Amino acid sequence: MDRFTEMTTTTFVSVVDAGSLSAHLASSLPAVNRQLTALESRLGTKLVHRTTRKLRLTEAGEAFYGRCIRILVTSRMQRTTSPIAKASCAAG
């Protein structure tokens, strides 16, 4: 996963989990909005319907969110599993 994809995917998941753009504390509201807009542009589809009070996932957004969760969980598992732990599991 390239840096842009990792950053925007993490932002997308954080925003969806929080239920609003402003709840993503790591960045300013305009920065979060730019990241989501760039992600939607890169994917060629609208992921989120935004209003001033809330956001709602589109059908594509729901599907993408599910994939993002699987990717992030797998990525975190790979980072936290050391070669020593893998070897001891294999030796069983």
C-alpha cells in the first residue's frame, strides 16, 4: 500500500467511525475534506454524502469501508507479527 493510499484510507475509516469530518482530530477539517475528495477522485466514485451536520456513506462507500477495514487489520497484523513469533508458531 503506498503512502497516499494508507493515509487516505486511514482518514476515511476514522471519519466513518466517528460519523463526521470534524471528529478526525489528526487533521484540520479542510485537510480531511481534501483527502476524502482526492480519494473519491482517485477511485472515480463518490464515497460519502456530506452535509454540514452529518455524513452518510454511499453504496460504494459502504463496500469500500468494508475493504478498508480488512486491509488495515491485515496490515496491522503483519506489522505486529515478528519473524521470531512466526518461527515459534511454525515450530509449534
